[in-house]
Amino acid sequence: MAKEAKHETESADIAPPKKSKKLLIMVVAALVLVLIVGGGAAFFLMKKNAPEGEDGEVATEKVSADKKKSAKEVDPVYVALDAFVVNLGSESGGSFLQLTISVEVADLHMGDKIKKSAPKLRNNVLMLLSGKKADELITKEGKATLANEVRDLMNEVLEPGSKGTEGPVKEVLFTSFIIQ
């Protein structure tokens, strides 16, 4: 009987490791399954980002077109300039213009360049404004013409030879326009 009792305790000690082996196999199988699913998801996500041509090669034309599209979708950069106060040329005399503008530029680098060139830009804009008459600037067309002239003048200072919206300053926006 002692041998039977001893045999029963030995088999009882051996049985629990079999359960832990089953548990270990299930954990390993779950990890392998998670790795397979994760790898498959990563493969499909990576494949979406790199479009392929017919032969499995990456379609560089499509990628460059996507880059151009995303470059156009970039938020515009605006640079605010200090207010300009100028005596206007007029027959009656005594008119002045107080003007505050912001300019739309291509990128932040150009915004820094505008700040560095501010004294020359301000001088040229003041000279342009002082040659204007109040009657010219009161109309909507007069304001639009002035905005284009200021844009062209700034582009000439920042990048000589650049014309219109092709230059670094894309648009001039009036944030305050007072004639008295």
C-alpha cells in the first residue's frame, strides 16, 4: 500500500506540469496569431503609402503628383507689417492715409526674409503711397491696383526680376485702410 500511495503522489506531482504546458502552448499560439495579424496589417498599410505600377514598381509619377498636391494644400503663411501713415498728394492738401497690411508668402523662410528686409520694404512702400491721391484710393479698383503695386514692389526687393504672383509675396491684404 505504501508503494501505491507513493505512486499516486508521484502521478499527482506530474499532472500539473501537463496543464501548464497546455497553457504555455496556448499563449505561444496567441502570440503567433497576434504577430501574423499585426504583420499583415502593417504590410497593407505600407502598400497603401507606396502606389505600384503594373510591373510592381513604385509609380514615381503618381508620388510626385501627390507631393505637388500636398504642397498646394499647405496652410498659407501671413506676415503682418507695421502701420504706414503717409500724407497723400492732393489739390486740397491735408489728406493722409493710415494703412496696415499683411502679406501672404510661400513659406516661413520668406517670412523671415521679409522681416530682415523690413526697412527697405517700408521705405519703398512709403514712397509709393506718398505719390498716390485720395481720389485714386477711395474706389475698390483703386485699392486692388494699390495691392498689386505693393506686391510687385515687394517682390522686386525680395527677388529681383520676379513678377506678379510668381514672386515670394503672393498677395497683399489690407487689414486697415483709413483716408482722412
